[in-house]
Amino acid sequence: MDNYYKAFNKDDILNFIENVVIKGIDPMKTKEIKELRLNYPNVAQIIVEHIIREIVDVKI
């Protein structure tokens, strides 16, 4: 889940919209592009498997 932006309150959401969406300041962009290139041509399958592992591993 380290590759996702997380919002814990209204200010986090507004900050994301202002900086990432509007201004294009995306500190995670470089990291994800490198990972996607390493996994080409199976990027979609790897992303789905990663999401499933993260969901299954959630400690409640």
C-alpha cells in the first residue's frame, strides 16, 4: 500500500487535489513508472496480484 496516496481527513484530500492533480507535483510518479517498466509486458496482471495480496494481508 506504499504506492498509493492515502487520505486520513479532508485536508489530505484537498492537498492531493491541489498538488498532485492541479499542479502535477507527483512524488510517486517516478517510482511507479520504474516498477511498471520492469514488469512489462505483464504490468496489469502484476498490479492485480499485488492488490489482492495487500487486501488478503490486511490485519483487522
